[in-house]
Amino acid sequence: MIKLLTLALLVPCVSIALPVKKGENFKVQIHGEYIIKSNGEKSIMNVKRVLGKNLFLVKANSIKSLSMFEHASPNYAYYGEYKDVMKSTKNPNTPNDADFSSQFHHQMIKTTSAWGVTKGSKEIVIAVTDNEFQLDHTDLQTTWYKNKNEIPDNGIDDDNNGYIDDVTGYDFIGQDNDVDSTEEPTHGTHVSGTISATVNNSIGGSGVAPNIRVMPLRWYGIERRWTSAIVAEAYHYAVDNGAKIISTSYNIDFFAEDEVYLDAVQYAKDNDVLIFNSAGNSGELDPKRGSVKDVILVCSVQSADDGDHDIKSRFSNYGKEIDICAPGDPVYAPIQGGSWSTGPQNKYGELSGTSMAAPIAASVAALIWSVNPNFTAADVRQRLYESADNIDAKNSKYIGTLGAGRVNAFTAVK
């Protein structure tokens, strides 16, 4: 049994005020903080936070002083321009949802035909790592994962997983169970609705896999810096609490050489969990994130109407390590109606970016897993690629750099 000695109070990581130039991304080691893995019976001193099974954030004078443990890495704070979303100003299986016709991406990937086979299984959970989640949005009331082993609001860690009252996900920025944040721009709400907004409720639109569940994990926000420890803890939580898929719509280029992040990705792989990530919005060939082989990178194609669909979005990164494409330019889905909003809490809008493409690809994977529950993660990944539509004819300049093609939900499940 591992002993935790002098357990510190859970306080925000140190914020380092540094100037950030437009387009600049960089990381800074947080002084005296390290992340260690330990599977043995060693006593661990100065633990700041337990990040997951056998994973700890600790205080130490140097990395050399931690040589007795299986692995030790610095904890980094990440700085940079937020670039993974662009917002526009437009606010027999066909559902009655009022704005379904505004969701052209469903036509592209043949969602309604796929729904003749499955709308997804509630046993399949997609963990969304993002900045805010409007839990009370009218069109998301069937969307959220619920931890059945936790009693709401009793201040007790009923299931002994290390998190108090984590009934509907967890906030790793605020270190509590409140994943909503009306001070953050709408992003996580849109991603979640793209995956699993309620179908056939006469309002808004619908998610691609409306019967699956979304686990909201808040890991980015104004309270403190984005760090290696936060990312690792969020991924470990997702895996340990039953997610089959993780959908991340964030710039991970500067994580490509972070051993803590790479170890978290490996942890997901070892537990048969798929990770989808946005390819990025810099219009760049071969972004750094392409070196992370076990993450499915999703590029964006145009999806406004039948006239120009499937053309690579001008902003989308591309390259030989891109895995697949999905509609992302634009996508109509629920958005946050926060404290700044004077209207009802059921707002909708269009966002464009690879941030929108990644959850669509993740949703198709969830549909595949729903009809093939015995599939491994590798099986799901292979079916996703094999069932994609070839879009080379519309992208002659990008042949060989758009992965397997554009996802097709019907072909994937039929």
C-alpha cells in the first residue's frame, strides 16, 4: 500500500505572468512541481494532488531527488493563443427537431440512414475535455453521463474514486464538481451538443449519436493555467470512470513532447479507449501533434450546403499524419446562454473549426461501438477509416494529406 505523507491542500497551480505574442505558444516549467508514477510500496512525500491510479503531483527540490520512482517528469504550464474555434454570426428517420435542416453535416455523413440501425447506446460514454458545459441547456437534458454510484450534493466521495459529488463529470480547473462556466466563451456546450443533443424533441437540432452519453470534463478556464497535471488527471479520470472515447478539441502541438501527456495517451490506449483530437486551424502542413500516433487527428471539410461540401476548410491543418476528416465548417448545435444572455437558456448557433469536426468523428466511432459492443478500440478505428468516403476529387491539391477521407455514419454501421 502506498503511503501519502504531508498531503497538501488542493490549491491552484502557480500562475506565471508572461507576455504572449499573437500566435505564440510555449511552455514553462512550474518551479518545484513534478509528476511521478509509482506502483510500489514507497512513501511519497509532499503530495499536492493525486492525479490518477499511481500518478501523483508532488513538490520536490529537483527531479534527481525522485529517482527512486518508476518515472518522474516536470509539470509544465502552457501558454498561447486559443486558436481552435472560429465563430460565425449565424445564430422515416428524419427527426422533428425544428432546426434539423440547418445541420447540413447530417446529410453529408448520412446520419439519418445510420439511425435506421442505431442512434447509439447509452452504455457508450464519450468524455469531452473542454472549457464549459451548460448542463441546463434545454436540448441537452438527455445528453449527460451520470455517475450512478455518487449521491448528489452530500459532500461525500460515495464511490471512493477520489472526487466528491462527481455526479456529472468534474472540473479540474476549479477542482470541484461544477463543470459550467458562464464566463467562458461557448465551446464545450457546442461540442457536446454536436455529439448528443436530444433528437425528436421538436426544438433545435440533434447530435450525431443522440443516445450515447457525454461525460463533461472541464480542463481549461480563466482560473489558472493549463498544465501537464490537469491534462493527465482529466484523461485518467475519463478512463477510470468508464469512458470509451475521449474527444479533445484543443491545440496539443506543444504537448507532443510532454512525457506526462504522452503517458496519459498511452494509459488510454492500454485501457482500450480511443482519443480524438482536432487537427488544428492554422492551415498548416504536418502539425506537430501528428507525432502523437495513438491520437486520431480530425481535419475539417466545408459543410454549409450541397454546393461546396467536402472541400478542405481553408483553416484546417492537413498532412500525412492526419487520420480522417469530418464536417466542421460550419456546424449548427447548442451554444451557451450564459449569465450575459438575456434570452432563454436554449440558444443555438454555428461554429466553424476542426474543434467541430473532431466530435463528429468521435460520434461516428460511438455508433460503431454501439452496434459492435465486442469490438476493440483498434477494430472501431479500422471500421471508421474503411467506411469513410473518398474526397480526393474535391481536394486534388491535398491527396494523401486528408487521412482516410470524410466520415460516413451509415457506411460505418450498416
